Amino acid sequence: MKNPPSPPRDIDEYIASCPPEVRSILEKIRSTIRAAAPDAHEKISYRMPTFVLRGVLIHFAAFKNHIGLYPPVKGDAKLQAEVARYRGEKGNLKLPLDEPIPYALIARIVKSRVKEQEAKAASKRPRK
């Protein structure tokens, strides 16, 4: 029985392991997330590129026919309506590779997640 490949050590290694035609898309998603959340840190979690800011901000991953974005969008009805066409079985987003990638929408999702994380962190602060 063959051992499974070891998980990538970082996002650069993850992207390098993907087919050439997907690498530029992943790099652009990465830079879109970085611009929308400049204070977030990169790591690999669940074998996926992940950005963390007061907890998991967003994961993304390449699949045969789509790019997956996790976790599901919630808390913003307008944004939820805009991402509805990309929603997968569990609410995670599937961005088809045979269509233009909605980078501006990804930026809005990340900014929404930053607000969620900041609100969650603020609610946990002790009150004076």
C-alpha cells in the first residue's frame, strides 16, 4: 500500500504541487486575501492554504473542476445572496474553474470574515 503524500509545509509548496494552469489562480486568490486582510497570517490547515486572524479566517483549495472556499458565508444577507450560485452541499463555496474567478467577491468575503472575527474577539473581552 502506498503512503499518502505528506502535507504541504506552506502555501508556496501547496501551490507548486498544483497543475500549472491553476497556480496563477491560486496566487491571485492568495494576493486577494492578503490585500483584504493584511494582518492575517498564512498557514496550512487540513492540508489547505489557510489565513488566520483571531482564528481561521478562510481556507481555499484547488480541486479538479473548482476552487473551494471555506468556511460558509454567514451573517451578511446581501453577501449570502451574492454567493448563492457558488454554494456547495455544506454551504462552502465552489468556484468553477471554467468560469472567471470572482476575485472582488472573494475580497468582500474575506473583509466580512475579518468583521466577524473582530466582533467575536470583542465579545470575549472582559468588560470594565
